[in-house]
Amino acid sequence: MKIYIGPYRDWFGPYQLAELLCFWAKKEKDEFGFDHKPEWVHDFGHWLATGSWDSETIHYKNEHQTLLYKFLSWVDKFKVRPVYIKIDKYDTWSMDSTLAPIILPMLKQLRATKHGSGIVDMEDVPEYLRCTTTEEYESQKCFDFYHERETKLDDRDVHARWDWVLDEMIWAFEQLCDDDNDAQFHSGVHDKISVPCEWDENGKATMYRMEKGPNDTSHFDFEGYQKHNERINNGTRLFGKYFRNLWD
């Protein structure tokens, strides 16, 4: 397998051009503490886009669009994200094993750098995460992308639910990437002996079966193994269900 996926192509329009032309303008902090160019730079970009200084003027569906805006939009059509993918035959011999070590680091990076949270169905999280911290659940269906929260997120918050789901996905793929993940359910020492179980007409043994020897202390925790695999299956189920929420 060989994969190269380049970065997304950034949109460069009148507003970005205005910031470039006004490179000397010092940034100011907005109400959320983020750095931005002064408002007049945005107004300048609006004028480049619409030909009007009126912020109420929009450039939607070719209405109030300047030639500059149309030209930059035309240029943007030619900016294609480079993608090269070559799949070898052996990549699909055990496709789950091929994909797991690719998915795992991507999930970890998303968990560390995400700027928002996907909406999670209540039945997919433990009971202690199914409550809400506000009187109206609908109020949690918006993302505080640009707002620094002064208090620590409560465990019952929409963001905590998404974090929990991501953690379950990550845990599941960690197990799938570990070839010895089920070794924890084996204990003791194996001592096997070969015991004859069938004989021919001359009394010679023709078949043997393996039985525990006198020093065998081996034990397999089948119940623990089942629960372990149920959690892995749930993690991969969540990955499939919330696949379209895996964005930053």
C-alpha cells in the first residue's frame, strides 16, 4: 500500500486578499480572545467582494459579486487536493489488520486537536453521561468553537459524550493493533500429554488425543475474553455509526 494525501487547498478570496494587502494592520483580540485584523480590513474585503461597504450586502448566487470575486472563484476551481492511493493484493488478505494501524493514530490526533463535538445518541454512552447540564437539551446542540469556557466541562456535557465515544474507538483499535491483546486471559502453565484413544486389531494405538498433564495449571478466562471482545465490537460499531462525525 502506498498513500499520499496532500493538504486541503485553502480558499483565497477578496477577504483574504484584503488581509494580505493590509499586512501592516495590527491584529486585535475579539470578544472571545482570538486575534483578528481590525474590522475595517474586513469591510475592505467586503467591498472587494460585493462592491459595497454595506455589510448587509451579500454575494449569494452571483448577486452583488464583483469581477474580482468571480475571477478568484474561477481560479479556485483549478486547485485540486493531491491524492494518490495504490492498493496491493496483500493489503486485502486481512483488510481489518491493514486498516487498524492507520485508523488508530488518526483517531488519537483527532482526539487531541478537535475543535468541536459530534452529537451522540444517549443510548451509546453510559448512564452517567445521559443527563444534561442545561434545562434544554437543544442548547447543547451547538458548538462553542470560539468561546473559552471558564468552568471545567461537566461529565454530562455533550463534549464529554463525544470524548467518551472517541476513547472507546481508540481503545478498540489499540486492541486490534495488538496481536497479543488476548494473552491477558491466559494464565498458568501448559502441560499436555498424548493419550491413545483408538487401537487396531493388534492392540497398537492408531489415534491419540491431547489431555492435561499432572503439572498443567493453565486457565482461560472465557467470560473475561467475551466481555473484552464485546467492548472491541462496540468500539468498531461506534466508529461506523459516527464515521461522518470524524472531523476537526
